[in-house]
Amino acid sequence: MARDNFNTATILKLQKRVNSRCSKPTCRVPTHAPQKGSDGAITIGVAAHICAASPGGPRYDNEMATQDRKSVANGIWLCSNCSAEIDRNPNDFSVALLREWKAQAELKATQELGNKLPDANDAQELLISAFSRNQKRFIPNAIHTMHNASTSSLESLDPRFKVISQYINGATHFEIHAREKTNIQMHIKADESVNFEDQLQKLQSQGKDFEIACSAVSFTGSKLFEEILSNQPAGVFKLKAPKKLATVRLALKSAIDNSVEYFEDIQGELSIGSSEMSFAGYACKKIFKLEMPLNLNKKTSVTMSIDLESWQGIDVRVLPYLDRLFSFFDKLVTGSVLIATLQIDGNDIYTSNTADLSKIDFIKMLASFLKYTKSAKTIATFINQPVLFISDVSYSIDEYLNILEIARTIKGESIFYEKDFNSYPSCQLTIDENFSALQKCTTPAEFKMIGSDSSKVNLFNQEGLLPPLCHTFENVTLKLKPIKKKMSPGDQVKLILIPTVSSRMIKYYLQN
């Protein structure tokens, strides 16, 4: 049977799409150069078939049409050495792997287009920087190049795996992803085996990630794993379940009128196990975290937390997302039902009405602390004074209630009615020239008590000064006690305010 060879136009397209470089990630050599002594060119490049051009060849696909077999889609540009290698060892170089090589090579060619390639001086500067920490000149892609060199070196040990390297908070992280179905052997030290078996079962069934010390594990069947673990004696080996990007949309259904109020979209990942899935994600710039196991045979439970440390040292008047988070948790503890809708690629997958969260102690404590913080913001804004947030502040119940009452007074919410009075309000009155007019007041009237002294308030262990506190009594009758036959200016009498059914007392602070 005739071979389905590439024509000249297809060969040129394959070559140009990767800038005449070998497509193997760990090779990438240029495949064209000038021919000495002439104006021609020499090449070591080959337009190789991913699926063989004829039966019996490496990776031959009997179901592929002739036109597809001869197309650009079935070709990959390689140097002659790599071309021979993939055909001699077809089991080590699958169709999926070669297509990934091709895609990566074309992407790199696109990224390199119009950009200066690294030269020998760059390599020298990288070495100086790496070994002496004294970089003589700025190299924009130095970090990227170092990571690429590291991952390429590791991937060359076992091309079945893709390696991603990161340097985060002083520690080097390697992510290893299988490019194809792969068998390797993991060996666990005896004293870790029981715990490992339990954690592995949870990984498989529930999709729960877990960690084990590198010193407690070893591998055979992959030089890549052997190399990484041999250089990480104090490191941690983490096994991760399959993940899928997902969103959980949170809303609250009112216990009063069943109206639904949207809170936030939580962006995160869905970990997938054989019998259970779990979601973990963040919102409000990672201040808010949600964790939610998903099992269709069980009632959904949720775990919510706030990263209070992210607010540390910030003026409470400008804390990010405070108002939104306060409103959310305040509604939770007053009976609203949490509705969680799992979405993947914009499609609703699962919706759950969770149990009543208002009785959960942690939720109540968090809502209480947010109420204290929200009240502190109200007070700090009113007195125009910065107050820095302290995550581990402590206060008594009386101090907490006092802060809440001050905030209510500032907002004009500290209003009391006739039914709220346990006893009649009263005060000491000094007789002056207006006393006779006061004696004649027998119908309900408005009476104001204007404070004269400022008071201190403690917010997150920082002292502030409140203006004088005032009271307005509406529709009250006045009673003077005791009344002597002869009263002189300067004498003291007790003034008693007797509420009527339409009476109100309004507390407020005197403003400049």
C-alpha cells in the first residue's frame, strides 16, 4: 500500500509554524542553517507523521482518512534525532503526547515572534544571579527562564509527566501531572502506612487532598519522582484529587417573606471522589472562604470563615467588604435560610437549602464580632477618628452592649416608647427665673435634657471622645417634687417626667 506522504506545501507549513525548531519540549534545537560554500541551506528537520503514513507504522490509525493522514493536523516538526526516537519507541510516545508537544511548540513560536531570544550573555548573567545573588543587569524573563530550565530538565527524566514549578514564600513547589495513563510504584514507611491508607481512601472516595512527609515515601518506576524526592528530604508530598473549576452562588431566603437576596459568587474548585465531591472557594478578594461537601444522599453542610488577619491594622472606617459580610451573617443568625447553587461552566448543577445556621455557635460568634466591628466603624466615622482593626481584640459583654447602643444612638435608632419605661425618668432641677412657667405646664409637652460633658469610648483598645449625650422626651407631663410653700432661686427640686401613651424618648449626641 502506498504511503500517505506530506506534500511540499504541508512540510513548509509544519516547519514555519514552529519557527524551524524541533517540537520536542526538551530539545527545541534549530533545524536549518546556511550551507558552507554555497547560498543554499542544510536541514536536520523532519516533517514526521503523528499517526503513521502506512499500515504497520508507529501509531497507525486505520480509521483515519487518507486526506487527514496527509494533513498538517497529523504532522509534527522534529529534528532527525527526535523523529527517529519517537518511531523506535512508539509505546513511549503516544498520539496525545505528540499532539501536546506540537501545541506547545506552536505556542512558544507565537510567544517568541518579534522577541529577542536569550544569548550567551543572558546565560552567564543567570548563573551569576543564581549562585551569587548579585545580578549585574535586569533580565525581564530571568525567573521564567530558570523555571523553564528546571521543569525541562525534570520532564526529560520521564516524558510521561508534565512538571510545573513555582517559588512561593521561600519554598519551591513542583506540580506533577500525568500526560497519559501511567503506572509507578509508591512505597510508604511502615509507621506511616495505617494513616496513609486511611487518607488514601478519603482521597479516592471523597476527593480530599492530603500530605505526607517526603522522608516517609519513595518511588520506583519513574526517574522523575526519584530525582525530586531525593532532593527534598524535609519537604512535603501532597496528593490531590481531580479538580474542576466551579462557582457556588450564595443567596439568603428571608424567614419573614421568603424573598431571596443574592450574596456573592464563590469562585473555587470542585474536588471529585468516587462517592462524594467537595467544593472550596473564596469571595471578597479571599476574605471570605466557603467549604461545602456534596453528597446527594446526605444533607448539605457548609463551613464559612473570614480571614480577619487580612484586616489587621486597617482603619475600621474603610475595611473592605465589612458592610457586605456584616449584612450576610446578621441575616443568617436572624433566621434567613442559606441557598447554595453549584455552577460549572455557567450551568446550575446542584442547589441546596442548608439547615438553619442561626444556632451554630461559630456563626453566632462571627456575626457578633462583625456587629461589634460595624458599630466601631459607625462610631469612628461619627467622631472622625481613625481606629485600627485588631483581630484578637477582647471585650466584656457590658462593653459590647455599650458599643452597640452608642452606634444605635448615632444612627438615630435609640428610641424608647411608653411601654419601654420601667420607671419614670427624673432629674434634679435648680430653680431659676423660668421656674414659674414650668409650674404652669400641666399638659403633655416636649422636654430636652442637654448634656454638658463629653465621654470616652474604647474601640479596639483605642480611646475616642464622644460629644455630650442628650435626651428628648416627647409628650410627657411634668411633676415637681417636693414643692415647698416658698421656693427661692438656687433651690433643688426633683423633676419627674410621666410618659403618656404617645410618649417617646430619643437619645442623640450633641454635634458641633
